[in-house]
Amino acid sequence: INLGGTLTARDGYILRQTYQEYDYEKEANNGDPPSLYTVPYGSERLPTFAMLSLRADKPVRIDRFKITFSVDLFNVFNANTTLSQEDELTRDNYGSIIQYTKPRILRFGIRFNF
């Protein structure tokens, strides 16, 4: 039996709280208004990200063939970490989650080698 695992961990992404002042009579930056930071850049972050994934497989020989049975478990602790959220203060959905980690996934596999 072969066993393996991966632990991925990092700081949360920087949360850029910005405000855009719209001047419809004056189009700057190709029509996009400049963004103004409401807090110092890098002073606020999303939560720390950590995820553990595990794998086990068992190779079996039958004549000249090798069959490997495997099982993978991704996001073992079912972490629900926010990866990105809306940071534009003037938007209606400010603060809403745009992306979070995928839920726990269990995958079974069979591989044939000949």
C-alpha cells in the first residue's frame, strides 16, 4: 500500500477596500474611474488558507498486467475558507463572497498498466 498527502497553507489574499468616484462628464483611464484605497494597502487580509489532502493506492499484479486501486480525499477537514470577496465599496454586493474552497471530495480510481 502506498500512502501520500499534501498540506497547502498560506496567508489569505490582501483585501483591497476601494472606492471609485464616477465623473461621467470626464472619462479618464479609458472610461474607468481611478480606484481610491480606503484603508492602507495590505493592512486587511482574508482568512489564512490551509488544506490537507490524502491518497492511498494498492498495486496488484495479475500475469503481465498491473492494476492499481486508489482513493483520494481532498480537503480532509472540509475547510470553507473565503478566497475572494467583493471589495468595491460602491457596489451593492460589497463584502459578498466571490470564491471559497471546494468542499471535501472523495475519489476512487482504477488504473490498468499493460
